[in-house]
Amino acid sequence: VVENEIQARIDNIFSNLERLEILSSKEPPNKRQNAKLRVDQLKYDVQHLQTALRNFQHRRYIREQQERQREELLARTFTTNDSDTTIPIDETLQFNESLQNAHRGMDDLIGSGTNILQGLRDQRVTLKGTHKKILDVANMLGLSNTVMRLIEKRAFQDKYFMIGGMILTCIIMFLVVQYLT
């Protein structure tokens, strides 16, 4: 009941954020960017709350499932020389469990990667707006072209560092998958 109420409130927050986004586009031009930035940050925070709720629900479901299996096992009556008391443990069962664990791990990695990618997209939008504001302020203050070229060169280099990091992360994920299977 509490989880449903929390989910309803998160949905309500999302609908309020959509209205805020519409209202922020009606702000005066000098306040519009700041309003959009705040709405985007709120959206990002609410997405993190929703992810935390899903993680909590998943952990609760696993805990309930384990409790139910434990109760079933404890409620089961065993008799001597009963053919149902044999527990088949063989390599195929263990291999299947390993594959399921690897599958769950990959799903978790993909989910984390999706959240990270969305966060990077949100940060890119924020940084683009910040970059534009910095350029406007720099033009108003009359900074030299040399300083501006150095800033742009640094941004260009940072892009290559980011791409290199993404490639390194993909290689590490590939090696983890190769190692686990």
C-alpha cells in the first residue's frame, strides 16, 4: 500500500514537472534557461527516486520469494525411503543457475548503464546551456580570442577523454561477460 502511494506521488510529481516545463517555456528569455535547468534537475532527482523505489520493490520481492520457499521446505514432510526426498544436483542444474545469475547481472549492468547514459545526457544539456552562458558573458566582458580558443581546445580534448572512458568501460564489461560465461 505504501509503495503504491509512493508510486502515485512520484507520478504526480512527474505530471507537475511536465506542467512546470510548459510554464518555464513561458518565462522571460533571461529567466527561461535557469527555469529549464531547475526543472531538468528536478526530473533527474525524481528519476533517481523512482529507480530507488524499483530497487526496493525488487529486493522485497526476492526476500518474499526466499521466505516462501523456506516455508515450503520447512512444511514439507519427509519419510524414510521416499523417492521424493532426493534432490537432483548435477552439472546441468548448476550451469543453469550460473547462467541465470549471469543474466541477472547483465540486466543489472544494462539498467545501470541506461541510468548513467541518461544522466550523461542530462549533464550534456546542462553543460551546453552553461557553455552558451559562459560564451555570452565572455563576449560581454571582452575576453581575448586566445583564451576562448584555449577553452574550446580543452572541451575538444575532454570529449576524447570521455569517448576513451566509454570504450574502456565497454571493454571491461565485455571481459566481465567473457569471464562469467
